Amino acid sequence: MTTLFTRIIDGEIPGRFVWADDVAVAFTTIAPITDGHTLVVPRAEIVELTQAPDDVLAHLTRVARTIGQAQQAAWSAPRVALLVAGFEVPHLHLHVLPAWDESSLTFANARHDVPAEDLDAAAGRVRSALRDAGHGAHVPAALDSPAI
């Protein structure tokens, strides 16, 4: 069965894309714990972390680090958090988010009432920081498209 994330990648459901390459995409979540909270997702439907081939997992981690560096630049965050849970969607995804302290790093703090324009602005900040860092080749041409 096609996952929710595959439907986002395929353009059936809207997404706010900040990264795209042949192996992975990254888009901001609609329920961020902190501004700029981004999901790094393999294009292949891999159910969870332990099922990922080594090369795919290594690639996802490199993309997550790059996204995290952009988040630190965009929000002046002292740290970046990487969370892998995967219970809400059976498609491997890495949560990457700017972080100021450990106590806030819980999905209980996810905000479900963020206005669309604020979500767009946060995605725009990540995209700009990625371009500024020299990763423009992987920033999709349009916010709502995983095509580069």
C-alpha cells in the first residue's frame, strides 16, 4: 500500500519541500515541535530504520546533517535534534529540528495550529539557508514540488 509520504513525494498531497535528490527528499512537517522541523524521507518505501540498506541510511544521515546546519544558520540554534520514531507513518523518516534544550524534544510539544503562512515562511528559511550554504542544486525549484 502506498504510504502518506509517497503520496506527498508523488504530488498527490501537498508538501513544503526543502531538499530533493535521487535517494531522498526533505519537507517540513505540518505539526512542528520547533520552527523549521523537517522530515528527511527516502523516496523508496522503507518501513523503518532497521530495514534501511546501509547506503540509504548513510545518505539520509548526510542529508539530515546538511538540513540541520541550515536550520542552525536560519534560527541561530545551539543544537540540532535528530529523532527517529516512525510510528505515525510506516515510511522511514528522520525528524530534524533546531533545538534549544532537551526538555522540548517531545512529540507532545508538536503544534497542530500553525498557520499555513508561518509553515511556508519556515520552509522558506530552510531553503534559503541551504542555498546560502551552496546546496542550491538540491533545493527544489518550487516549494510544493520535489523536482529539482
